[in-house]
Amino acid sequence: MKAAGHSVRTRLQDRLAASDPGLLRLTAGLRTVGAVALTLAVLAALDFEVTRLVAGAMGALVATFSIREKQRSAQAVTLALGLPVALVSVSLGAVLGERVVIGDAFFVVLIFCAVYGRRFGERGTALGLIGFQLYFVSLFIGASPAELPLLWAVLTVAFACSAVVRFAVVPVTPTGLLARLRQAFRARLAQLVSAHLALLDAGPEEVDKALEDVRTGTARLHETALMIQTRLEEGTPDESTARLVQRRIADAEIAAERLGLLLLSARSAERADTLTLHLPGAPAPEVGRLPGPEEATAVLRRDLLALRTLVLRTGTPGTGVAHVRNRLLAYRDEENLPPATPAVRDVFRAVGEAARAVMGLRLALDGPQDESDDTPATARSREELDAEDAAIDVEEESERADRPRGLQRPTTRAAVQVSVGSTLAIVGGELLSADRWYWAVLTCWIVFINTASTGEILVKGYRRLLGTVFGVAAGIVLAGVVGGHTWTAFALVLVLVFAMFYTAPLSYTLMSFFVTAMLGLLYTLLHTYSWEVLVLRLEETALGAACGIVAAALVLPVHTDRRTNELLVTALERLAEVTEAAVGQLSGDPAVDLLDRARALDQALGDLRAATQPLTHPVTPLRARRATARYVVALLETCAYHARSLAATAELLPTHPSIAADPRLRTAAGRTVRNIGTITARVTDEDATAVVETGPSIASLLDASDGGARYGRITGRVLRHLERLDEAVVGLARPLDVPVVAPER
């Protein structure tokens, strides 16, 4: 019974870790709820009235969610600086609240400074948020100068309670967070292997859903890998360890993606295009049963189950786990592959490579393990991993990019835009209500947070308005249920605060819903609740969103096309850097820092994916542009996968016995690098005249470059990645209207 209970608990923990990597959402929700609850308890014990309780709850909320720095010492400094900022802001709000012209003018200046403060990093962003939000709190509770001493005491309690919860009750250390992210990576890797199993067994009617699950699992695994990369510097004891973990995470991700692609290829009449794994909604290729003897399919099913077990029980000692590991690693040797068609044998090879990646992950994350049960194949894999670890080069290159200045600086532009939008929102908001006009300003402010183009602001404004509409309805219901029960209302507020922070990274609409429902309860506590107030909240929200969109469109606008083109150019440049460096190393050049270049490519793709949301949003009327944007991003994901794989293979050169440098690769891959540069030039300048070249395969170019000689010890995997990358780059030219020509014979 105990073993069964432990198994259920472990499965639940793995599922939670996979759905919430690093438990970041859970931690944010618990930390904020804890700070608000502790503040309410202390203030109630000190016999403060309900209005002060509301102010304290909102102060604790702001003090907790505003601070996003990773290091605890930096968080403590920002929290300490935030208290005087909060006291000054709420005091000015109380003093200037009744002075319409001066108060409104100061509010606009405050908004400009708060947004402009983003240029000073996370601390500047946090202090700007605290200053703006506490000014808003003073308006929300109707603070007056006579009440300021009590209000200062309330905010001091709120910030102190926030500090207690942050550093003592729900502490988050960089090392602990990285450990949870690593657990999440393992859980998501196991989920992806489960999706591979479903794809293996899917019938003709089920294959589309199975393929979509593989796509989703692949994307989520990549998302977790990126989150780990952002935490490595703070969560590992030294740079060498950080780079080792980064390498092993990348190896496991590439191995899992390759396994899914080869499995799909084995079930298809033709080799599956890598794009199939990266284009959401793309139909699955025509598939049949796995070719070859039924015994091979049964063995593959068994081995995928074993691989999933190996992933989940990575740190578990025992002969059973060692036996599973040894069997899977044996597939890296040709003589151990079962009788099957070449495509199915490729899948078994991929299982072996995935097992090797899992073992490398185990060594990097859990340290040295018992080697007494190693077979020769396992010992050889372990020796390769040890040799790679010893070859890690920790030298770094520092680069300085030219930064825009003046009004072209993103923070300056956003500050001007928000200031203009807020001025419009103040004027329009006061026409709607002399008492609640600040709701329009708040919405205008919020739609500009974490956005960089007019399209992004439009989508965010739409989502906030939609969440507010449903939140108003929920607020009406909750206010009716609560009635005059103060502590019942506060309990529901805590529930809504948790839901708000837990759902924020998933859905901005849901977050807006919970915020609006919570505010309905706060109005009830302040005895200012009415149907008219909630409807006014909806009207002010719509007005604030409209003012933000107008300001973004007319004042120093950054159109979505321009923004996406800039990010597309950046992604293409990073792709060229990774490809050229990897091919150079495979051709015999000195080793360079490929991992950091691959990470920069992933970051550029993430930024591009976020910026194309207005183009790919379901409500966009431009269906053709939506399809093109999705296709371009999917093609770039495919290019990035092959470039990362080339980089991972290039890093094996010093240690892997079956890979050797081949100088001919540089010439053969030159066309691909030139084509990436051509596409970059055409996106940057529509008048550029260069064209994309297509022609013979990479393999034939290798043969031709040396009188037909074979390519020696360069593996077929390298050639396949080069071929697919070349094809994907040529495919990228067509949706971007770049001419493609074949050379004359």
C-alpha cells in the first residue's frame, strides 16, 4: 500500500512539474496569497478598519508581484527601496487627488517615469510599478491627507509581510528553482516519449491527434529547456557546471525531437518533412502500420516504454534500471539492431541515442553513479560523455551591439506613447466619471506592459476587455453571494488572487477575469458596490484600451510588420551564425562557443514567435497573412532544429570516434549560408536584387568537390541535417517573396 501511495504521489508530482515548470506559477500564487493573508491578519489584529485592510491587501499584492529579480539579495534591496517609493506615491495621491489639473498632470509625469524606468532593468521596472500602482491605490480607496499616518503604517506592515513571506514562508533560491526546472524537464521529456508511444500505435483516424500531441510535447520540452538556460547562471556553482548542464539539456532535447521525426518517417510512405513537427495544424502524412516484422514493432513499443521509465527513474539506482539502460544503449552499435527495414532500424538507433542523452543528463544533474553493471556499450558511451565534459571550454566572448538612442529607444518610445494614451484616458475617463476615471488610465498602462508593437497592444487590449466583460458578470454574482460578510469576501479575494497569478502566464484573458471579479468584491467591502459601478468599470476598460491603441498607432508607432521584420532579421542572423560556426568546426576550424550561439538563436525565435501573435491570432481578418506567419515561424523552427543538431554534432568532434573534420563541408554548405544572408538582405531592403540559389544535394556537392571521393568518417546524420537545413532555407524564400533560381548547367 505504501509503495502504491508513493507511486501515485510521484506521478502527481511529475504531472504538476510538467504542467508548471519550476512550479513558478504555483510559487507566485502562494507567495502573493500568503503576503496578502498575513497582512490582513496583522492589520485585523491591530484593529484597523475595512478600508485600511483593503489598502493593506493591495499594498502587499503590489509589493509581491512587482519584484521579479532572480537573486534574493537583489530582491531585498528592491523591496527596501520600494517602501519609500510607495509612501511618497500614496502621499502624493492623497494630496493631489482632489486637485484635478495638477493631480492629472502629475499622474501623467509619474506614468512616463514609471515606463521609462524599464531601461534601468528589473529594479527600475519594479520601482516604476510600485510608484504607479500605489498612486492608483490611493485613488481607489479615496485617501485624504489626514489619513496619511495610518496609511503609511498600513503600507509598512504590507511591505514587511511581503518580505516575511518572500524570504521565510515561500522562499525561492536559484539552486532550488533550477532543481525544480530540471525535474520539469524530465517530466516533459517522459510525456514526449509517451506521445511517441501513442504515435507508434495510432490508427489512421487517430494519427492527426497523436501527431499534434508530439508537436505539443516537443514545443513544451523546448520551452522548459529555455527556462533552464535563463536560470543556469544563478543556480549552478560555477560556469563549467552551467555549461555542462546546458549541453546535456540540449542533447536530450535534440535526441527526443529526432526520435519523433524518425518514428513518423518510419510510418510514412516517404521520409517525413521536419516541418511536420513544427507547423501547428499541419496534416499528418499518410501513414500505415510500421513496416517490417511484427516482432520489431513489439520490441520498439517495449523499448519506448523502457526509455520513458529510464527518464523518470534517472536518479534511481538498481540492477533493473541498469539493465534497461544497457539494453537501449546497445542500439548505438549496428550489430545489436533487430531485424527490420532501414527506416525502423533508424528509429532503434534514435532510441539508443536518446538513452545516451538521458544518461548524460543523469551524470550532469545527479553526479557520478555506480558503474558496476556497465556493459561494454554503456562503458563506451560513458567514456564519450566524460571526454566531452573534460573538453568544455569556458572562455566567453563579449559583444557590444549598437543600441538605439533617443526616441528610438524602446523604453523612451513606450514612455511617450503611454503618457499620450494616459492623457487621453484621463480626459475621456473624467467625462465618464469624475470619481472612477483612473480605471481607464490603469487599462491604458497595462496594455503597454510587455508589448512592443501596435498589433501586440491591440491583441492585449482585446483580451483585457474580454476578460473584464466576464469578470463584471462574476463580480455581480460574487457580490450578491457575499453580501455584508467581510471575512467571507476577503477569503474569496485570496482565492481570486491565487487564480489570477496562477493563470497569468497561460491566459491574459483569464487573468483579467479574475482581477475584475476580485475588484467587484473589494468594492463590496468598501460599500461602493453597485451595478452601475461594475458597468462603469467595463466602460472605462474599453476606453483605456482604445486610448492605448490610438496612442500606439499615432505616436511614434511601431507597426507589427516592422517589428516582426526586425525580429525576423535577427533570427536569420543568429541562424547564419550558428550554421557557419558549426560547419566551420565540422570542417576543421578551431572550436568556438556553439552552445551560447544556439541559445541566442532560440531566444531570437522566441521573440519572433511572440511578436507574430497579432498576425496569428484567431480573430485576425487577414487569413492569408496568418497562414504565412505561421508557416514562416514553423520553417524557422525547422531550420533552428537542424542548426542546433549540427552544433551538437560539431561539439562531439574531439571525442566521438565516428566523426572527423572534413574540409569539404565548408564549400558544400556555403550555398546555405549565402542563401540565409540573401533572405536577410531582402527582408531588410525590398530593393535588394540578390536571389536564393538552389541546385544539387549537399552530398553530391561533397562528392564533386573531391573528384567523387566519398566523405569518409563524416556521419550520415550530419549530411541529413545539412540537406534538411538547405531545403528549409530555400522553402523560407518563397513565402518571403525572395526569388529562387537554379544554376545553369
